[in-house]
Amino acid sequence: MSPEQDVRLSAAAYALKTVWVAVQLILVYYLGQQGLLFFYQTF
Amino acid sequence: MNPVDLYSVQFWWFVGIALLVMVPLASAAPKRWAFAGLNVAFLAIHVKPGEPESLLGILSGLVLAWLVLWASSKKSRLGLAAAVLGGLAVLSLFAVHKLPHAAPTYGAARLGTVLSGIGFSYVALRIVDAIRVLREGTHSPPDLPATINYLMPFHMLSAGPIQSYEEFATQPEVPAPLSAARALSAMERVSTGLFKKFVLANYLDRLFLTGFHASGPYFLFEVQINFVWLFLDFSAYSDVAVGLGTLMGIATPENFRQPYLARNVIEFWERWHTSLSRFIRRQLFIPAQLTFMRITDGRFPLLAASVAFTLSFVLCGLWHGISWPWFAWGVVQSAGLIICNIYRAALNRRLGRKGVSRYLANRWIRLAAIFVTFEFAAGALAVATYPYQEVSWWSTQTR
């Protein structure tokens, strides 16, 4: 994906993508933080 | 210098400010200067308190690089001298960067730390690429802000990609306005990158990787997982860089194209760390192959390709790390590429064009080829990253 490339999304795809982004970020926040804590405690 | 940490709140605050600055800008010069200012500010933030001379050193280096690039574009002796001296300076700094423990003085050791902080491996290749293109005279030299933006874009600082100077110079000065759909797709790239790094790669590491301390069948299993882990971790940085680049309107090259679907080693390098492999092709493989073909009057094309593969990938291994394991990785990769090239030529000779098409279309052959390529790449990576220093026979031999 380059800054020039245009992306066309239907309303459903738009909503799904938004949910998917939110789910990933929530998982990163909760699971990623635990992983990071583990990393710092171990090393 | 502090390393760039994608998990730090500081980094994402900076990204937020960068987007606020970059997205509304619609003309070329303000965009170029604003991005340069952001890149310098990012470097300033990452300099440790009490080490302002590090930032001064980096900024002086950038001004020097700008002068070298400008002078290299001249068709006079000055241009040639600037290109040669610039190349030698990059090589010397690269040696300090890769061999910090061999640095003879405290100053050199600290220089090594600063070079690591700015990801000098990538900066060095960008300088070399720019010097070559400017010597060819196909593009004009960058001005100071463009030099900063090309050499040290903050979103590509931690793990590339290595943008070619040609791509940088030909990108539209003003990108198309950011539509909501493209912004969402770019945010998806960023969130996917974070998910891959901090969830998938992180848990793969926690659950399965032992640093090759296990033996027997588990060792073989770990060779596979180690490779998958590297893909998730490394491609995650590229995802974040491409997503942020799209949001800011800064062309950021793709670095991975489903490398696990590669059916041979040559194709693997067209899919894995593609910005590096394109650099190798431009700067090492093609010049070496052409030189050898010229010397031998084109009588040994397979041998010419083999010599070029060996030279290119041994140097590529040493770029990753100046050590015997990375040298061995380069030898293994070139052996794989040479065998693949010879096999391809033999297939063409034996089966003909139609036969090769049938061969390539066969699903079982394709699956087997993908499997073998995966195993080869995973094995080569294990050769490079195995902790030899912890094995007694290695310590005895290298002491």
C-alpha cells in the first residue's frame, strides 16, 4: 500500500475493518503487556 | 541513544503529533521541511539525557552526508573523490557499528552505541544507493531536508525498509489526499503489525523458544518456530512503517510478500526482506554478474551467476553481522541459490517450455517445493543464530 494507492471499501467492509483494528489493539494492550512484563521479569 | 521501542507510550505520542503535523500539509516544500523537523525531533528525543553531543554528532553527520551526496552528483574529479571518500567513511562507520567490542577507545565504543540507535545498517545502505544513483546522473541530489528524510525517516528507523534513492526521488511530492478508507487500511496495517509483534511473536517466543538450548526432536521443532517468529517480529516492524508512511503521505516500500509461499530460494528472496534483496541485486549481483560475463565473453552464464550469488550473499551475511555464523549463513544461502539456478536451467533443457509449465502447475510438486524452501530458510537462519559461544567445542576453537 502506497500513499497514492486508493482503497475502496463498502460500508460493511468499513465496519468490519474498524472492529478488527479495535480487537487487535485490545489484544495487544492486554496480552502484549503481559508478554512484556514476562520479558522484563525474565531477562 | 535509546533504541526505538514500539511499545513505548513516548513513541505513540510522537506518532500522534507527527500525524497532526503531516496530514493537513498539502504542498511539497512545507511537507518536506516538516517531516525533516519531525525526524530531527525524534532523534533528539531518543538521545539519552546528558549526551547532547550524540545529537550534535548525528546532525553533523547528516550535513556531511548531504554535502557528500551533492558533491557525488558532480561529473568532475571532485564528484568521484566525494563518492569514494563517502563510501570509505560509510564502510568505516559500519565496521565500528558492527564490531563495537573491537572499538579501541571509549569514544569509538560510544559512537557504536549511537550508530546502533539510529539503525546505521540501514542508513549505510541508503547512502551507498544514493551515491550510486547520483553518480549515474539519473536523479538530482537531495537538498538538506530531503537528505534527512531519505536517510533517517523516524518510522523506518528501527528496522527499515531500505528505500532505494530512485524510489525516494520519484515519489510524488504531494501525495493524494488521505481518504477515510485508505486511512482505515493504513491503521489496520499498524494494528496488524502490533498484533504480530506483541501478541503472536511474543507468545511464540514465550511458549516455544529456548534459544536453541533444547536437543533432539525439539531442536528441529525450534528451528521451524524460530523462523516463523522472526517473520512475525520483523514483518511487524514493516507493517507499522508502511501503515504510518501511508498516513503521513510518505512512500514506504513493502518488505514482505508472503515469503512462506516461495517455491524456491530465488523466489524466496523476491518475497523476503525485498528492499534488501532488491538492493543486493542492484548493487552487487548485477554488477558482479556483468563483470564476470564480460571477462569470460559470456561463455559461462551459470558460472557467472554462481560467482555473483556467492559474492552477493556472503557480503549480505556480513552486513547482518561480522561473524563466522553470518558468514556461514551467506555461504549456505549462496549454495542454495546456485543449486536452484542450476536446477532451473536443467529443467528448462530437459522438459522444454511446455514441460516446465506442466511441472510448475503440479500441485504436489509445488507443495514439496514450498516445504523444502521453508526448511532451507529455517535451517540457514539457525546456522546464523545458534548460540555457538555457549557450546564447549566452539569456545575451545575460537578462543
